[in-house]
Amino acid sequence: MQPEDRIKRHEDTIQRLREDAEWLHETGFWTDIASNAELIAANEQMTALYVSLVRELTRPVG
């Protein structure tokens, strides 16, 4: 996979995670092992990790 393709894939994941977080805020959804707030926090943490990954992948070499 080319670096540009990988970056695009990660940016798409970031968008989906942000949409999921919005949906969680709107619905109050929860599971038997995590509250809504825990799901939102985990989702936001994952988004931050992907943003950091894209930042590193787009950093100029050298």
C-alpha cells in the first residue's frame, strides 16, 4: 500500500470515528460492559491516536 493510500484510509477511519462519537452523544447508547461516557471516551482516544498517526505519516522526512 502506498503511503498516500494509507493516509487516506486513516483519514476515512477518523471521519467514521467522529461520526460514531456524534451518534453516541445523540443516542445515549451503551453496552453491558461500557457506559455511554466510556464508549465516547474510548472512541475519542482512538480518534486521537489515528490523528497522531496521520500527523507522523505526513511529516516531511529529514
